[in-house]
Amino acid sequence: MSPRSNDHDLAVKELEGALLDLMSEFRRFYARAADEVSPGLSVGAFRALITVDRSGPTTVSAIAERMRLDKGL
């Protein structure tokens, strides 16, 4: 492998690590925010509330589609 290839691989691994850290921080943020809204509220339910708040009056189908969920579950 060339030195340039090694630098690229290292940069990709560092970026992957940073993205994983960011996703973990988002999960912690959503968990804390959900708990502040209502202790024990799941992150999924909190996300649904956010979706309704942002979209206004809507249908269950529209929420499921927007959240990429199967409304039958």
C-alpha cells in the first residue's frame, strides 16, 4: 500500500469513529429529551411527537411514512 492509501484509510476510520460518536450523542439527547417530556417516554414515541409537532394535523399513515415505519406494527 502506498502512504497516500494509508492516510486515506486512517482518515476514513477517524471519520467513521466521529460519526459513531455523533450518533451516540444524538441517542443520548433524544433519551434525555423524551424523559423530560414524560418520564419513561420511549425515544420512538418522542420522535412521533416531534413529527406531529412539525407537520401539524396529520394521519397515522403520514406519520408512519415520514418516520419510515410500518403502520401495521
